[in-house]
Amino acid sequence: MDVKRDILWRVYLSYLLVVAVCLAILGKAFYIQQVQGSYWRGLSDSLHQRIAEIPAARGTIYSEDGQMLSTNVPQFDIYIDFRVEPLHEKNGKLFRENIDSLSLALADLFKDQTAAQYKDQLTKAFETREPNYELKKKIDYRQYLALAKFPMFKVGRYKSGMIAQERNVRLNPYQNMGYRTIGLAREQNSVGLELSYDTVLKGRNGRQLVRAIAGGVTVPVQEGEFEIAPETGKDIVSNIDVFIQEVTTNALNKMMVKNQAQWGVAMVMEVKTGKIKAIANLGKIAEGVYKEDLNYAITPTEPGSTFKLVTLLSALEDGKVNLNSTLDLEGGAWKVVGQTVWDSEQHGKHQATVLESFEESSNVGMAKIAMAHYSNNVDAYYKHLTKLRLDSLSGIDLIGERRPQITKPGSKLYGPTTLPWMAFGYNIAIAPIQTLVLYNAIANNGVMMKPYLVNAIKEEGKVIKTISPTVYNPQLVKPSTVKALQTALEGVCINGTAKGLFKNSLYKVAGKTGTALVANGNKGYADKIYQSSFAGYFPAENPQYTIVVIIKNKPHAYPFYGASVAGPVFKEISDRLYSTYIHNKTNTTPTIALKDSQAFQYAISKSSLQAIAKKINLSYQDSSTASNHWVNINGVGKVAKVAAKTISDSTMPDISGLKLQDALWLCEKKGLQVKCIGKGRVVKQSIAQGSYITKGQPILIELN
């Protein structure tokens, strides 16, 4: 019995020892994983080095007037490696002497925590020797520069442990304006110029030896040393004019909201060169809210009555008709192969000239011309489509343009009504950019230009390639045909469907209205969805710009005619461009020099005022004090008075009169997100003077 008890005692003891050892192992494993885990993982990461690809900085897209349309903005993620030895030397003297002032500086810069909270968090990380403490992510370059000068950090990376991981973020300063044309730079589904000129913009990536400090985060082993240095992408200079783009976008958006339209596009082309100065593509995303969602400019759609120019051109060029030839408009309704062609407005007219038929946009008139002269020789009509490049891509330097949809003889869809309906813009789908190119050719006296968006490529500010205008066809049709078409297009705006739109206009316009009933998907035409359009150029006697506007309205919309919906958009754009770019150039009336008696008012920094006044010998009465940095200056002629301008810390100041550089400096210093419209000096601000402001709050600044 004693032997048995002795054996059992030894077995139990052995068992307890095994259990104790297992528990010790489990405890140690738990301690290593949960307590020391971050330390050992960080140590493992820090020992892991590899060659990493360093992305090259992407080139900038500029407007023709030098504004940045798309550019890189540096962002920084800030980490601290609390294992660096200098931080712990002499019982952590460097850290303990600077932690209070560092915490205060961080709280003042980021304003997201108190100084006490920053101190508590940093102290805990220091005491546990945190290898990859995340201080702040996605800070801008201004914040990074300030951070680098803070206590402790200013001694450098190898003593303070501060690690800055830099990356470039693509920024579109004008946001929604011209977004689909300028484009998006992303790994998948890039669009616009960002995609079309990607090989130019992207540069060449470099290679560098790095070490990992945290999950996926790496830092260079030797700062500034590369196996292969990254090569910054080249810049491109577009033909986009920011002012014209702004005017075009605003005019289109205004009408879209007013008519609750589904989508719209407006384009401006320079007549002599083919330069695209503006493209606005707006789609409805919510009630009263529109944004650049798709590139409608290069997407085929039924053109409607703007296509009647093609039918008239064909018949004039082939000698089938002239502007004085007569047609029977059948009172506005004509039976052809069992179907009825209707004029959109029941005018009751019968005898009319070809010119009158075109001016009044008669569907019957155009269908009759096509059937009378091309029904037995359809190929002759289609040859004109080819010559006018309506069966091919426009060639604009944008990837993604879709081919036109033309029903040709011999295809399953071609039937007896195809030709007469095509004569007035149905049974065919072409991109709005093709309509723009065609009308521009008539404005340019028969010279068809290739549309293009980029005119130069730069490297480090130096032009290395210039892209010149390209002529598609130096003589599209006979000069007599061009003259007749110009007369017909002017007639539309004087006697025809657009006469009310341009009555009493300061300049002559040549153009064509269009109203097309379009199908609503599989529902057909029952929803009465109309597509309104206007295509034309101005001034008619010396064309400078060609504009095309197309708007797809909501079901059962009113108004829906081209002259009522698309026409006003055209006129608003043309009015602004005429007064800004054309009138002053063409107005040669002699002027008499008068003494300047105009009142003026500006805001400016005091140092700038002193420099300017000295340069132009301007005397002024100054009531401000030496401590005032900003001042208001106002007066008449050469009599100027200067007074102090107060800038509040917590409320929105009055920035009217400031130039853009000063306004941006003030707003960004207060943490506001700024969007600017126009050039010159500030005339309007979206946040009223005296309003309380918060960091990150958006503000719109309008310049004169």
C-alpha cells in the first residue's frame, strides 16, 4: 500500500510539473504576442530591407492661359521611431526637455487634441519604445514644413526618430469644371487628358533601398539615395481657357437646372485653328444638381435639325438646288412611303424657297430635297457624309470617342424611310464634336480643321514639343456652296427660328436650331423626350468662335425647342466672349484722353503698398499704425487714403479688393478650402464677413 501511494505521489508531482511548464510556455507566448508584440514585429520589420519602386511625380496639366488644371500636391504621413538611441541617452534628456513645448506646438498646429493629450500619448509611446508610432497622416506640405521646425523634431530624423513618408495626391483645383475633359488620374478607368496623355504625364518610376517600419509602410535606408532616380513626368499645355470654360459651364448649368434636363454638353472651338477652348459635360445626379459624369461631347446621339446643314450642303454642292429653288411644304405634313413627315410647327405654308425652308427648319422641305435628288442615287448622298468625316471619328485627342451610327444601304436596318428621315437628323447618330467640326468648317470658309486640346508639351518649364493646327480639308466644298450655306445660317438668326433670340444683338450670328424627339430606352417615344440643340458661329462677318450646345430634356418638358433651351446657352456664352475678347479688338473708334476721375478701392499688404507707391510716385495719407500688416486704400484719381484693415482670428474677414495671392494666403492660413472663379481682385466671398469659421470649411472666391 505504501509503495502504491509513493508511486501515485510521484506521478501527480510529475503531472503538476508538466502542467506548470505548459502554463509557463503559454504565459510567455501570450506576453510576447500581446505585450511585446508590437516591439518584436517592429524589430522584424526594421531588419527587413528591399528594393522598392518609387513612383515618379506626375506632370501638370495647364490651361492655355497658364492656370493649373490638374497637378500633384504632396501629402505626408508622419511616424516616430521611439527606439532611436539619442532619445534615451542621459535618461531621455532630449525627449523630456522638449515634450512640453512639442505637445503645445502639435496642439496649436492640428487643433484636434489638447497639449496634455498629446503629451500623455507621446510619453507612453516613448516609455514602451514604440517603433512605429503614428503621429499624423495626410498632412500637407505647409504643415510638414512647420512640423520639421518643432522642438525635438528639428534635430533631425536620426536623433528625434521622426519619419515622414511622402506621397503625391492628384488635385484638380477647379474641381467639377471641365472634369471629364481634363480627366482623372487613377490606376483603373482613367479618362480625359489624364488618360490620353498618360505616357507623357506619368514619367519614369525610380528604385530605392527601403526598410519597413510598420504594416506596409517603408522608409529609405539612405535619404536621397536611389538605385534609379525617379523621373518627373512632363507637363502638357492645353487649349482650354479657364474664363471660357467657366462661362460655358455656368451658362449650361443654369439652363439645365431651370429646365430640369437630364444631360447637356456645350463646346467652344476657335475657328481658324480648331483649338477646343472649352467643353462642359453635365449630367443630372440629383434634383437640381449636375456634375461632369460622362463625356457627352464624344458620345453619338441623334443630331436633329442641326443635321439639315448636311442635306442642304449636299444638294447645293451637287447643283441640285440653289437657295431660290422652290419647294412645296405641303402645309407642314407630307406622306412618303406610307409614313408622314411632320414639321415641328404647323405653319400651313406650301410654296417656299429652299432658303425659307431652311430658315424655318422644315422637315418636309429637307426630306423632299433628299427624296427628289438622292432616292435613286443614295450613294451620292452618303459620299458627302464620308467627305464631311461624319462616318469616322473626329480625331480629337481624347481616348474614348465612339464611332458614329449610320444606317447604310444594304444593312438590315435600312428601309424606304431611312433617307428622308436622315435628311432632317433622324436615323443617324453622331457625336456633338462632329457637329462642331462641320459648322466650324463653314465658319472657316470651307477649311475643315482637326479639333485638338493640347498645344504644347513642357519639361522643367521649357517647351520641348509644339502641336500645331491640322487642316483636314483645305477646300471642303466649292466657295459658292460655302457662301450659300453662310447666307442660310445667317438667315436662321435673322428671319428664321432663332430670330427672336438674336433680335437687337450687337453682333451677327450664323447658326441652326435643332429639336429632336428621342426614344426613352425601351419605352419608345411616348414620354416625349426632346433633345434641344443649337450650332453656330460668331461674329458672322468675321467668325472667331464656333459653339455647339445640346441638352436632353426631361419627359414632357416645356419649353423644349432648340431656340428656347439650347439657344439661350449659346447666346450667353457668345455675349460674354464677344464683350471680353472680340468687341475691344474690333472697336477702333478714336478715344480722347481724359483726366482719371474714377473712384478706386483696394486691399493690400502695407509692405506691397509702400513698394508700389515708391515705384509710381504715388502719395497717400496713411492713418494706419506701424503694427498694421493689412490696409485699405481708396480715393479718386491720384488722391489716395490709407486705413488699417482688421483681420480677425476666429471670424471671416472682409477680403474684397485683395489680389488672389493675398486672399489665398489669408484663407488657407485659417484652414479654409478655397475655390476661385475669375481673375483679378476679389469682388465676392461665399462666407460673409464676421461669420465664424471652422477648419476645412469651403469658401468660393469670385474675382473681377
